[in-house]
Amino acid sequence: MKAAIGKGEVWQSLKTDSLRTARRRAFVALAEIESRFEQLRGHLGMPFDSTLQRPSYDGGGGVPANTSQDGRRTLLGMTLDPSAPVLTFGEVYDRFMSDPTQDWSPRTRLAYQTTQRLAVSIIGADLPINQLSRAVCRDFLETLRYLPKQVSRAFPDLSPKEAASKAKSEGLTNLMSAANINIYLNKLCVVLNWAVREEFLVRNHLKGLRVADPVNQRDKRLPFESWQLESIFSAPLYSGCLNDAEGYARCGDRRPRGTRFWVPLLGLWQGLRLNEACQLDITDVRNLDGVSCLVVTADSLVGSTDKRLKTSSSERIVPLHPFLHDLGFLDFVRRKADAGETKLFDDINPGADGIRSTSFSKWFILFLGHAKAVKPKTSFHSFRHCFRDALRDARVDREVAMVLGGWGSGSKSGFDVSDYYGRGYEPSFLREEIAKINFDRVKALARLS
């Protein structure tokens, strides 16, 4: 709209110095302005409300449109340029991606780029943005519903729409999950909301469109069962292997205590998310009021720029569990510091997306296979589920558990506004609480010491 009328505000004289009269005339002027804007939307090919496109009148308070000397229509001094370009869907998405006000992590930017490639392929880069209707959005959703997993590998010679059509006609079942479909829909919905705010669109026709997810949220990831934990911590990496490189899954007399040894233990005993552990700086292991703690934060004392947190509530202080203290974790930290390293796990290289956990996650999947600990719906994140169950079993107060695990914020965690007053829990108190958890049922852990 701004491109067509050349300004972002409309000023109209009501031709009176009486406040009472101005208030009465304002209703007529506003109605007429609204009518003219609906006419302009129709002129530009944008969705409009025909009921509001009633003919204007000039009764002293009216605001009729005029014709300039060059024959172009004007409204309230604004020129309606019929040649004003209408941006395409691809161009609008490009503008969204280059918006300097966006403050994204590398992972978030990658998610929007992935969505862009898929949405542009299905909807079409050249579709005029004012033709992005509800029907187009539903067609996008329908295509996603029948899109095979890893479509570029399964059907490298087909477009997403062609692959979805083939999958539908042949009754293929290895399709994109409902959760992933909704992720794509949510990302594109953010783009279209932005387009509405920037006045490239009148409304977001994708709003409200999503697919029902048959998998309950709590069943998407499960904690490791006791037999899995036994298998993991009885594997050669923990009981004796050839080396900490290619020989980690083969029995030997070496018991290296490096990155691969410590990261899973941090997930189990400290409740750290995989990337929270992988991105730790050495200076994130600190002594606070006499308590050894892990400081989970996106800030860095040594200038690291690769640290990201899932949510603002993820930032927290987690006292070191006595089990890891006795196992020699602080000695490992000191050796890294003496070697002049800044990252605690400096041998984890960032993936193509700039996220350190990417490469470790791939290795851990292979590790589970070698350890014969594979089970559906379990992954590294299952350690965090085990941590939460251990807090429950230890009868740790729910609010304290939320703080230790960095779970949720606001109403989602059940917190009240008053919960955010004060300084929070002292490290010494949190150390007492986290020390309550144990995994005594896992005999392999006791053999590590």
C-alpha cells in the first residue's frame, strides 16, 4: 500500500474550528477514507471488502477521489499509481530474511532458510504476494502432508509437489511427521505475519492451519530405561577401549576420560541439553560462594560467539553433582585450562549450521548402536528425562527442579509473577538439592569410580 500511495499517514481537514462539529464530521471522514482504501486494495489486486466499497459523496464533509492532470486517480492528496509493482512471494520472503531487525541464532536462520526453499518450491517464487490466498495455503499444507521423509534423497529428480503427488497415489507411508509439518507451517506463518505488518499482505491466510499430531507431547522422547543405561555405561568407552578415537567401541585396556566420556554424564547427572554441554567454556565451570557450579549461559568471559540457549529460562546455575566431582571432572577442567584451551570440549567441531552439538549427536547415534542401547523414542535428550525423573524420585521441590533444569517460564512452568522476585536460590542450597538424586539402580555407574 505504501508503495502505491507514497506515504504512511493520511491527514484530512474537517473544515471547522468547532471541536463538537469536528467530532461529528470525523465519523463521515473516517468512513469515506476506509471506503477509498478498500477501492485502492481492489485496484491493486489485493483482497478487499466489497461492502465497504460504496460510492463516495461530497456533502461538505466527504472526501471524494479526484483525477490529476495526468489522468491518475488521487485520494486525499495521495497518488494511486497503477504501475506500482506488486512484489512476488519469493521477493517478500527474501526481504524477510534480510530484515536487519531480526536477531536470530544460526540454527533459527537455518530453519527459516530450509522453510524458504520448501515454501518457494511449492507455492512458487513468482506468485504475486496479493494472490497468496487461503486456497494456496491449504494446497501448501496438503503437499506437506504427503511429502516423503528426506524427499531430496528419496526422489532427487522430482519437485516437492511431484514427490507428494507420487507418494499419495502410491500410498507411501514413510512421510513427514505431523510435528515437522507444523514446524514448517509455524515458520511460514511468522513470515506472513511479518508481511502483514510491512503491508505487503492484508491478512495472513495461513493462520490457524496446522495438522493434528497423534503423538502425545510426553511420548515424543522417553527416558532411557535401566537396561539402556547399563549398556551405555558398560560400553568399552567406559569399561575399557582401544582409544578415544576410532577404537572407542572395541574392548581394550585404555580408559580415556575425554569429551566422549564426560558429555553423556553431564546430560544424566546435571540435566544439560546436548548443546548446552558441547558449547561450555572452561570459564563456565566456576566456584560460586564456595560451590563448584556449571554456569549455563549464552554470555562468555573469553569471547566465545557460538553459544546459544534454547529459551531465556535455560540460563541457570547448576552445582556440580558429587558423583562427577568424585569422578574427577574438575581435574579434567584444570587440564584443559593448563593446556590453554578456552572451550571445555575443544575437540567438538561446529557443524555446518554452526552448532557444536550437531556432530556430537551423529556420533552418539552410532555409539548407541555399538552399545546395543537403541530403542525407539530415545536419544541423547533421554538423559534429561532421566534427570527429571531422578529429581521426582528424590522429592525435590518442583520449583527447585524447574530452576535446576532450566525448564519453562511464566505460566508454562506454573510459576507466578512473585517467583521472579528476589535473588533466587543460593548455590549452597541448590548443591544440597541436586545431591539428592542418584542412579543406584545402574550398577555400571558405580564401576566408573
